[in-house]
Amino acid sequence: MNSVGMTQAPYAPATADGTVRYDSRTLARLGQVASDLLDHAGDRVDDPAWVDHARHAWEDGPAEVRRTVREFRRHSGPDGSLVLGRLPINARALPPTPMVKGSVQHTPSLPAAMLLLFAAGLGDPAAFAAEKSGALVQDVVPVPGQEEVQGNVGSVELTFHTENAFHPHRPDYVMLMCLRPDHEGVAELRTSCVRRVLPLLKPGTREALGRPEYVTEAPPSFGPAGEGTAHAVLTGDPDDPDWCFDEAATRGVTPQARSALAELAEVAHRTYTGVLLRPGDLAVVDNRVTLHGRSAFTPRYDGRDRWLQRTFAFSDLRRSRDHRPGDGAVLVK
């Protein structure tokens, strides 16, 4: 296990802990672009006009930031993840941490503006109607009574998973903006990249993971979607494959497949990368090659609990056109 930070590709101006940090002038410029977006884009971040404004505003952002995102999009590096540190979100002005299931951010805010700006840099933001009511900016917060849930409302260890692994149109990137850390500062975002795990797997395991002998269950919120069709865990170029796996929801349908999943999980837990997010830190996970999860923490439900906001980005929104009525930003099936 590596719990120091996320190793970045050489292009990124990373510090010793692997987090990319920009100088005060660059951050001030980025903050101004986000503030201007708030002033001109309307009163609901889910409106198509808001997304259009964010796409155009991204081009006004600092060149250094746009360059980092562009290079990450071209190749997400050995860990398939990127952390941009201490972005200007005015964390001191935040309201209490929400404590309700399904909490989202419809009202424009500085963190929401940052998320949609970076979504525009990575591709296009989109969401799923069955999840968080299709909101583009979603709260990830602990909810009373949901502590044991394997999902964004829980506080137990969240096991490794590809986001929406069961769905044919999974997001290409998962963005997590930290608004507030947990009280003890122990809740660790964990990632496990196929580029780290693959060389450590037995050849027979790699072969088994490439066969369509796995089924991933959909969460109950997706209703009749039920189980997805049989799929392989590893697809694409054998030397740099994509993978699709949810530790809590993917099962092998043959003995060889079950054995391969067990070895994959063991290696992922032994070699993952961990990072402690602080206010203003934005983590970007390449959902095609990197699993993510979270360590356990203890919420107090006092309005100061851990609070992340999440947005999905799709590098080619056209692929899901038949799932998005009116060419909108919400996938309905």
C-alpha cells in the first residue's frame, strides 16, 4: 500500500506528496473565471445553459491548468488519477454539511462552478436519472442510519469499484471535490490502477479476467436494470487494458472467474494508492483504468462532517445519445 499520495505523470507540477499545486496568481485567475461563471450562468447548475457557459468559460482558464487537464486526458499516467490541490472554493463560507440521503447541489456555488469547469476540460458533464435525481453536482456525505451502506452515504470502508460498473455507458472520469474533511482527518480516498495491478497478476489470471464470465449487479436505485449482461473485467489492448469491476457487486460465473477475482482483489488491496483530501482539493479518477474506494471514518452528524461533491465527465457524450432524451445531460436508462 502507498498512503503518501497519488503519483503523477511527469507533465504535472506535482509536489512531494503527488498533489499538483499552482502558484497564487494561477489560482487567483482560476477563481476569477469561476466567479464570473457564477455571475453570468443563471440560477440552476443543471440547466443546459449553465453547462454551455461552463464549457466556454473553461477556455478562459489559466493555460497551466488547461495544459495539465489536457495531458491527463491524453494519458492518465501510472495511477490513472490526478489531484489538484487547494483550488479556490471559499471553504470558510460553506454551510453545514448536509445529512440527508440524495443530497445534491442545484444552486450555483463556487465548488459547483469549479466542478463543471473541469468537467468541460475533460469532456462533458452528465448524470444518471436513477442516481441522485440526475443532478450534475452531487453531495457525498455520511447520512445517519446509513453507516454500513456500500455507497456515498456510508461511512464504513467503501470497497474498490469502477463507477457504475454495470452500465454500458459508465463515466470516463469521476471528479471528487473536497469541501470539508472528516473530523479526525483519516478518511482516505483510495485508488487502484490496472497499470499497477496487471504486472502483478498471474498469466492465467489475466487470461481469465479477459473472458466474458462476470456479471455486475446494478444498485436498487436503477430499478429494473437488475444485473448487467455478462462481461469481461479486462478489455481492449492487453498491454494497457481498461477494466470494469465492482468488488461488492461483480461475481464470476465460473470457478476460474471467481479465483481470478479473488486474486485481483488481493493485489488491489495490497498495492493501492491513498490520499487525504483537504478543502479545495480536486481528485480526478480515470474510471476506465482506475478503481476507487474510501477508508472508514466516524461521522458526528454535527454539521461539520466530511463533505465531498461529485461530478461525472464523459469524453465522448455522443456514445450515450440513445440514453439521453433531447441530447440532454441525464441518462435515463
